[in-house]
Amino acid sequence: MSWHDKSYECPVCGWQGMLEPTPPLGDATCPDCGTLMQPRSWRDTWGVTLVILGFVVIVVLFVSYFRE
């Protein structure tokens, strides 16, 4: 796996994984069924997780700072 790989999910067979995109469009071919797949967005992969983690850190810091 190289740093060029992106996260993909096949809409037909449900395959999920990392593949290297083809240069002109950034799509990749599903290794199971051959369907062209578009890369998943950053929000779909890590965005929500990082927002939740950031919220938890802010709450913990807020509680620890204002604790009497």
C-alpha cells in the first residue's frame, strides 16, 4: 500500500478498501466485480471520528478547568 492509495467502496458488491486511483479521473476499478468506483470523501472515512474526538477532548478540558 502506497501513500497514493485512497479509500473506495463499491456501490454494486460492497467491497471496501484502499486502491491507487487512475490518473485522469481518480476512479478505480473494483477488484471483485469490475465496477468503476469514486473515492470516498475525507468526511466519510475519518471526518466524523475526528469531530467526535475533538468534542470529547474539549469537554474533558472544560470540566477539568472549571472543576472546583
